[in-house]
Amino acid sequence: MRRIAPACSERTPESKTKGSRIIVGVNKVEHYEIAIYGSLADFAQQLGFPDAAGLLHLTLEEEKAADAKAESTRRNCYQPQG
């Protein structure tokens, strides 16, 4: 997300578009990872691997946090100047 900050601070149409494209890509990856880790954690639990399920749930929470950070960056980046 640090790489997006310069694009946000410039406030030119080109920089906003570039920042937006980056954030969309980040969201896309994070949503994919959330789906995968959530499914794998459920499978591990159902198959009797509670330790693996626990680790997968930790990873799932990390991915959710990364997604939330990307969303927050997007919202902060595109606030109207006043």
C-alpha cells in the first residue's frame, strides 16, 4: 500500500487512475486468497486436522486484514479535496 500513497497524493487524474488500477488488482488477489484459505481451513477441520485448520484460519485473518487495508487506502485516496 505504500506504493499507492504517492499516486494518491498527486491528485492528478492520471495518478488516481493508476492508484485505482493497483487497488483493484490488490482487492482481486486478496478476495481470491480469502476464498481459498477459508475453504482450506474448513476442509482441514472437517478432515480432522485441527492444527492445520488453525494455521489456515490465521492466514485467512491476515488476508482479511490486507483486504481491509486496501479498501481503506482506496477510500482515503479518493476523498474530495476541500
